[in-house]
Amino acid sequence: MTRASTVLAVDLGSWQPDDWSAAASVATTVLTLMAVVIALLAALYARQQVTLARQLREEQAQPFVVVDFEDNPAIRQGIDFVVENMGQTLARNVKIVVDPPFSSTLDVHGFPLKDAPLMTQGIPSLPPRKRYTALFDTAPERQATDLPSKYTATVHFDDAHGRRQEPLTYILDLSVRRKLLSVSQYGLDDGVKALRELSKTMNGVRSEMMRERQRQSVIERAGGELRSGDTSASGPASDPN
């Protein structure tokens, strides 16, 4: 059975003014709906951009507390533990939890970092760019032990308004510092130390020169006394008559 196709044809020439008016009304309605849809989409896009911009501003304005290991500027191969607020606003109630607890070859001196108030009590307020530094260990002594080389540090803190922030977790791995080439940087403290050592050396040389002069003076006086004694002994004898 064959189905005949139907062709829909519109004879615009037979349209009356009312037909054209109705068609114009339909077209106007469709265009208006399209304009409304486009306006709604534009409004939604603009709202999304405003929301993203607000979130970005809020994130940029939040505190950002970082903990890490750094080179000690004064001790060769010394390792510092550093806490710093790198955000743009105040951080409150900063608590640092380290797993496993810090252990160092310097603990034998009676000041273990894990028992310091920085770790046990935390920091009540940490302004932007505020930085706390604590000597953690020295690389040569630590490498000779079986102390852990990796720690997991979790930082809990509030923003300036007291709202709890998402905790930040850091992996502190000392092994990444091994077998790395580095350049020694010398500052004012190194210059002062070098001048002190030079002063000690010059004082030692000066003392040695003074002692040498004293020895020479003693030798010269002893030689003069000997020559004077020889002259007296070889002088003309007195005539007994």
C-alpha cells in the first residue's frame, strides 16, 4: 500500500489584512519571547559572574596559614620550622597538629619543639605576613639517626570574624632536601663574625710579637751584662807597691 505525501502550501496572495495582522502578532510574540529568554540567560550569566567574583574576593581576603621547613639563615645545614599567614586578613585560634609528633636531635638540650607553646597551645591571632620561626634540627646530625623524615601537619584556624575555616594539610618531607646543591649566602652577621675572628687572629699575632720583643730584650740585656763583666775582669791590675 502506497501512502501519498501531503504538501502544505500557503497562498500568501489570498491572505486578508486580518491574516497579516494575526501573523504579525504571532511573529511579535515569538520575538518577544526570544528577547525575554535571551535577557534571562544574560541575567543568569551576569549573576553567575557576580557570584564567582564575590567568591574570588572572599577567598582572596581569607587568611592562609602555611607551615613548612626552611633553611636556617645563620646555621649551616640548619632546618627551621616556619608558620606564616600568607593571606590578606587576620587568622585566629591557629592550631597545628603534627603526625607523628615532632622529634629532633636537639630535643636532648631540653627544648623539644613538640612541647613548645606554639605546638601545644597554638597562636591566638596571626596577622597577615606574620611569621614564626623555630630551629627544628640540623641535617648532618639528623641523617645519622632513624628519626622520621616525613610529617603530616594539619592547620586549624578561624577567620577574622571567628568563622571556622577549612583545615589545611601539609606533607613536610625532609628527604626532598637531601643531595641538593645550594649556594651559601653571607649577610651582615657573617661579616661581623669574620671580623671577630680576624680581630682574635690579629690579637694573637700582636701578643706573639710582644713576647718575641720581650725575649729579644732579655737576650740583649743578658749579652750586655756579660760583655760588661768580661771588660771588668780583663782590666789593668793595681800595683801592690
